[in-house]
Amino acid sequence: MPTIIDVAKRAGVSFKTVSRVFSGEDYVREETKMAVLKAARELDYKVNVSARTLRAKRSNKVVLIGSNPSPNYRNLFQLGALSACQDAGFDLVLKSEFDESEIQKLVLSDKPVGIVLLPPASGEISILNSLEALGVPVIRVGAYPETGSGGYCIYIDDDAASFDITQVLIQAGHSAIAFLSGPLSQLHAQKRKDGHLRALQSAGISPKEDWVLEGNFDFKSGFALADKLLSSKERPSVIIASNDEMAAGCLAAAYKNNLRVPEDLSIAGFDDSPIAQVIYPPLTTIHQPVKEMAIEAIKLLDVVNRKKETGNAAIKLDYEVKLRGSTKFIETTT
Amino acid sequence: MPTIIDVAKRAGVSFKTVSRVFSGEDYVREETKMAVLKAARELDYKVNVSARTLRAKRSNKVVLIGSNPSPNYRNLFQLGALSACQDAGFDLVLKSEFDESEIQKLVLSDKPVGIVLLPPASGEISILNSLEALGVPVIRVGAYPETGSGGYCIYIDDDAASFDITQVLIQAGHSAIAFLSGPLSQLHAQKRKDGHLRALQSAGISPKEDWVLEGNFDFKSGFALADKLLSSKERPSVIIASNDEMAAGCLAAAYKNNLRVPEDLSIAGFDDSPIAQVIYPPLTTIHQPVKEMAIEAIKLLDVVNRKKETGNAAIKLDYEVKLRGSTKFIETTT
DNA sequence: ATCGTTTATGACAACCTTGTCATAAAAGCA
DNA sequence: TGCTTTTATGACAAGGTTGTCATAAACGAT
């Protein structure tokens, strides 16, 4: 493997200049830069990450902490993050849970480029604070800038998305609408509920208290709650779940109760995770650009890494209502 | 952060001796070793991986190449590999696909501890050969020692597992059995089919040609094939799919065709991936110890890494038939 | 023309570990 | 005993990069 010195010789400059080119330092003439890059290309030079890390006391690791209960969401995010990391030359290190002392050790010994937090960890202020104290850039996915003082946030407008999907279902002729929220201690779960209620209100529908239930973002709670809803006398015509896992649970409960979807019951989810299309009928849901969020997260870290200073920013991405087979359009007799 | 030198001072030995202790070299008195470890503990010393990698020209990266079409299988394996890597002090680098030139570059520049291949890449001899030529240890998951000359194999007996689940269903009273195989170019897909046919034969059931179909290990092909099976005149009483994704597709097709599972149709899968319990009814399937396979894979690499030499071995793990709600036991009127 | 500032480049040390070689003590053997 | 071999430890260099400092040229302002 060629080193910086080989490239320097070939380009006729000092090895320090080559270093400058590859570490993105200033003060290299455009002409010199080109010559260096040409020489590097000819030799197929690759920077030695270990040496760089050793000297610069900064690794190329990105730590992804994913304690999200939905494996589909996690998996999708990982995939996006993975390819973005490959492009940026970062190593993706996965941690399944947030363990303060472990992370602290990791940060101190490895000096990672940054830490990406998935919900619900991304919403916990105590976590944010302890990471900021370590001076490591933090990207919070699915968290809002109004929570916590700093860090970088990447999010969608959960409130508006929930409003939209509810509105669409109302326009489809539904009025007996049940809603399964996530744990309300999580801000995005709360926002999804808020948006839903707002849509009901603006349509003049008063929410039935028994039909707004709190789940846990997983299949099991979705199944249990929907089973309860469907086995009682008065049934909703549609259940909106706050994520796709819970929606899958609703679907299961429907079949258990001998109801056909969407003929007897409509179901909607949230996330558009892979599971949405691996069940029958495919799920009406909110498409969240999870992969794009991952890519933005890594891009952000790349910028922060180059600038060598931490700041803060918030990126709001667009969502999309996906109408699929799990919801029925009721003919309104006008 | 303390270095090897700090530890050496505290323990009253040379830094080289400390290095010996941490890199597992021979020729350190037990007594000295203990003193070093004590000093290291007191200082909370951690080896600097970059420095080690730089000097030893060997990284602590494990490359996991997962081109498996079942995201659930991949995800589960990743999780197991991840925690095992953390224990062993390895970094897990994920690659979604096998790209010969990319991998070659990676091996040459990073000198990874080893490469873990998931199916179907693990079964392709050309891949194995090109990796062996690079001299990097290869762990093949779901591949058989009889394929290819070397490397390390971790697998289950697909033939026997398929035999067993088929036999269980026959004993449950089924005789109209359809089977969806994976792509027969993949050896484990072929074995699952073989085991199935063997079980039919040993029960004196002659397989219907139209009921043994080749799918692609994904939801879509499972759905399409089952839809075809179920919309024809003569229906099987059970469909055995070669993995859970395809079984989920069968379930969807059943609902589409207005059939109740398991009342009108039984379904069985293979893998016991998370999806098996996130559908309704939960899937009768073969539990594959995917996490254990991942852990074994990393353990193997750890051993190989310490010995600094590549050999070969094969580890066969146990499977288990999981009977769940998706299959019906037919009362036999004796 | 002179001086201060910015731009561009180089020389050299430092980062922390492992590899190589040297050396001394202990053990094995004739 | 005297010799070779094994065990145990240390001194020192090397690995490829970036940080620091020095220096020279180019530029701008007086």
C-alpha cells in the first residue's frame, strides 16, 4: 500500500502537503492540489485511517444507538446510515441500547465522529445532556429542536402528518375512528395524538374517550388494544395506529375477530416500514423518509467533522400519506 | 487516557511487557501478568486500537456481508453479531452486498479480522475462492462444509429440519401438502426441498408435481405462488414455505382468497424470524438459532485472530420445530 | 520602498502500539 | 559441571498520519 510519502514523491511536493490535501486543510494551491490528487489516483493511494486516528485523536466511527422497539424502523435506518457511512468513509458502530457508562468509555477511548440517536433515546434530555458534556456531536432522529438545548435534530412534523392521515380517512367517509397512540411520555407519540385530535375537531367529530388508547409501539400492544376495541359492542370503522407494528397488530386482531380488512374494518399505520407491505392488505400509512433521515444524519456529521466544531441545527423532512388496500372508501349518499 | 507506558510505570515493568500481556503474547510470568492487569485496572487503561492496528497491520474489523433477501434474518443475525463483536472488541462493518473489487480493497487496506458471509453469498464458491486468495478468514453461515474447499462453516441440517416439520404436519393429519422452495440454485433451498420430499415418501405420500413450487425466499413470491395454489380447484390443506417471509406471503394470499388460517388452510414457515410472531396466527416454523450462529461466527474469528493462522472447521447447530397457531391438527376418525 | 498580513509549503516531532533483536535467568540434558 | 534450550524481560525502532513551528513568497496598504 502506498503512503502519503510515495504520493508526495510522485507529485514532487512534501508529504505534509499531501496530508493537507487529504485532510481538507486550507492553504494548498489549486494547481498543487490537482497534482497531488493525480499522483494519488495513479498510485491508488488510500489514507490509513488508523494512523490518522492515532495522530489526530479522532476516529472515523459513527455510533448509532437504536433502542427503537420497531425492528423494521431500526433496520431501515441502519441501511441508509450504512451506505452513507461508506460514502463518507465512516465506520458505523451499532449499539442496541443506551448505556451511559459504556458510551462514555466509547467516546473517551474512540473519539467517534458523532453519535446518532434514534427514538426514544433521541427524546430523552438526560441522555442528550450527558453526551453534550462529553463534547461529542449528537444527531437526534425523530426529536424536535424545542426539546433540549442543542444538538442536531432530524425530524418530520408528526403532528401535521397525523392530522393529514386522519383527515384523509374522514374524507373517505369514516367517522367512527379509533386511535392507538405510542407511549405518551415520548414527544412524537404525543404529537401524533395531538394531530389526530386536531383533525377530528376540525371535522366536528368529538373523540370517544374509549377509542383513544395508549400502546407501546409494538405488535403486541397493537394486537391487545385492537382486540379489545373489536370485541366490544360498538366497533370503530377504522383504527389508526401510531406506527406500523401496532397496525400489524390491529390487522391480526381483526382476523382473530373474524373481520375482513378493509371490508369490515379499515386500518392505518405510521412509518411505512417494510412490514407495511409484507402484510395483507398492504397498509395505508405515513411514509417517513427514514433512509433519507439516515443519510442526512451522516452528512451532518461529515460537515461537523470537517469544521471540527459542534453547533446545532434542525432539519425537517417531508412525509407522505400512502393510501393502500387497508382502508375502505365509504360511499357517501349525498 | 493512560497509555501502556503509564501502566508499565505503575506495575514496575517495561512497557513491552505490558504490551505482551494485552496482546496475548507468551512468555509473561503469571505473577507479572497479574501485577500488570492490576495496574491497568487501577488506571482504567484501554488499548488504543488505532495504534495497535497501525503497528500490527491488522484491524479489529469484522465484515458482515448480508445479501440475504429476508431482512428479518439479516437483522437478527446482525444483532447477535453486534453484541458478540462488542464482547470481543471487534468492530462490525456491514456490507449489504458482495462487491468483489470493493471487498478486495477493504481487505487490502483494512486487514479485517475476518469476513462473515450470509446466504446466499455464503454458498457461492467463486466468492469463497476470491476471498481465500486474499488470505482472510471466512465464516460461511448457512453453508455446508461439503461445498467449497475451506473456510469455516456454521449451519443447521436443513434437510433434517425440513423432514421433521413435514413429518409433524403429516402426523397432524395432513396429506394434501404443498411446498414452496427457495431458489434451487442455493444448496440450502435444495436441501429443504429434499428433506420435505423424503418425509412425504417415508409416509407413503406421493408428491403432487403442481404443489412443489420454486419461490424466491421473499414475501412477494410466497404470495404469488400461494395465490395460484389457493385459487385453483383442488386446494392443499397445508402449505409449507421454505422461509417465514414466503409463509407470510401465503398467509396474505389466504386472506385474499377468503380462507381462514388455520381453519381452512394451515401454513408453516422456516427460520422463526421475528415476522413469525408479528402475524396472525403466529407461524409454525423451524427455529433456527440465528443469534447463536452469529455468536459462534464471531467466537470463531476471535480464536482465529489470536492464533494468527487460518484453518477450517464446521459447526452444526440444532434447530427446533415450533408449533404455533398457523397449523391445524386434523381429528383422524380411527 | 517598507512593513504587516495572508497564502503556501516544508521540516520535524508526536501519537501508542507491536516487531525485532538482545540479554539474562532458569531449566533441561549430557 | 558445562552446554544448549526455553522462559522472561527490556531497549529501541517503526508504522503513516497530523500538529506545531518555521519560512518564503505574494499581496496590500501606507
